[in-house]
Amino acid sequence: MGLQYRRAGKAGVNLTLLSGEIRPEEMMAYFEALDAGDPAMADAWITYDCGDADLSELDLARVAQLKALIFAKVKALASFRPMRSALVSSRAINEPFFQFWKVLVSADVAYPSAPQFFHQLPAACDWLGLDAAAQADVIAVAQADRLG
């Protein structure tokens, strides 16, 4: 699967679903393709490791490029409304990357989003303030893509 964009429309949440081996070029292309002019893209975001994502090919140089690319997108989207994003991974092997990313962007005072890290999707939904129906929508969208 790699990276996939999905929208939990009833919940008003954008999801980036990560699965399998994810090559740096694929990650860059995914974020380049996101439309920073679409107000719906300024809704809450969840980046979700579907349980088998492999981010091992991301080196520091590519992470710096990725941060610059995402910074430009998030800055444009933040002009619509404040950005809220959650990172979710239950895999110990990927947690260091997500924690590093969280610290990297949160420490940058110019970066318009401070993502939070969670081990489980329901905890991220709670943090975003989603009610039970919205949480069910997010989980259904994430799990549908895991299964198919």
C-alpha cells in the first residue's frame, strides 16, 4: 500500500495511511501531491501506521527535505484554520521516527502544527475531540484500507 490519503468525511478528518515499505521518493511524491489550497485539507490530520509500515529508508537528509515540503503545505493550510495533527503507531520500530518528527517540528516556532504521538487510533481520536460517531468513522476508514 505505501502511503494513501483517505478522508473520514463524517468526522472531518484527513488520514495518511502508512503500510509496507515506504521509499523516501514515494513519501516526497505523496506530500507534494497534497492540495494546500483545499480548505478541507486544513481539517484535523491523523498519520496512521497500519501496523506494518517500514520507514527505515528515511535518512536525516531526506527528513530535512520532507520537513521543508510539509512546512510549506502546513503553512498554507494554517491560513484557513489552526492545524491539529496526530501521529499513531503501535510498532516499537517506528516510534523513534515519529517521536523524532514530533520533536523536530514542535521545536520549530515557525512550524504551524505541533503533532501529538499516540500508540492507538482511539487515543488520537479522543485527543482531537471526536465524538463516538466520528471516531467510528475514522476507524472504519483506516481499517477498510488495511483490509483492502
